Amino acid sequence: MLVIVFLVMLYKTEGHVVGDVETYPHLNNPTHSCKVYEEEIDFLRLKVTFCERARKNSIDDCSKSQRKMEIDLETSNSVCLKQQTTILKQKDLLTEQIIYLNGKNEKLKNTHEKCFANLTRLTSENGGKTREIDEFKQSYEVMEDEISKLDKILKELKRRLRQCRIEKKNWKSRIRS
């Protein structure tokens, strides 16, 4: 609606400045009726009203945009502060975990050093025992070999004993017959 009124006003003035004598020759004619002046004044008032409304609407739009931008900025700042707080908390937690893990790592290093020292000590102590175990294994293997040989001899002797019994039976049966 305001756009139509503005276009009509532009058409009537045809872009000339208000009060221009060439555009408004009746301004220099005192016999001209007051009605023309009143129409002209009403038209100019309408034009002023339209311009004031347009100015007020522009100011309102700017104010609304500014308020919206301020709200958006506050929201963004709030979100950023929350994210920053969260990140700082996570950083603190990670720092605590790093300190804890460094302590654990030190304990593990100490335990490893103790275990290595014990292993070295036990290896040196067991050096003699290892020799004894190796000697025992060798003597055990020798004994196993001897047992195996004796086992073979025993089997042979058992076989011969059976053979002898068979021959004895045969002799007895020959003697009886």
C-alpha cells in the first residue's frame, strides 16, 4: 500500500523539487484558489508521512536485526563458553590421567628393574644347579640305556628259560617213553 502511494507521489512531482516555480506556477498566482494550495499541502503531508513511515520501518527493521544479531551473538558466546568449559574439564582430566599413568610407568620401571636384578641373580645362582641337573640328566640317560640293555638280556634269559623248560619236558617225555 505504501509503495503504491509513494509511486503516485513520484508521478505527481515527476522528480521535481517541491516549491519549484516552474513545476508549480500557481504558487506565484495570488488569484489561484486556496483549494489548490490545500491539495498541495495535503499531498506534501502525505509524502512526509510516507517518508516518516518508511524511515520508522527502516529504523524498526534495523533495531530488530540488531536485537536478533545481539541475541545470536549472546547465544554463540554462551555456546562457546560452554564448549570452552568442557574442553578445559577434559584437559584437566587428561592431565590427571597423564600424571597417574606417569606414576604407574615409574612403578612398572622399578618393578622391571627389580625383576631383572632377581633374574640375573637367579641365573647366576642356578648356573651350578643347572650343571648338576645336566649331569643328572646324563647319568639318567646312561641308566636308561643300561636298563634297556638289562631288559633285553632279561627277555633273552626268559626266552632261554622257556626253551629250557620245553627241552626239559621233552627229555622227561623221552625218558618215560
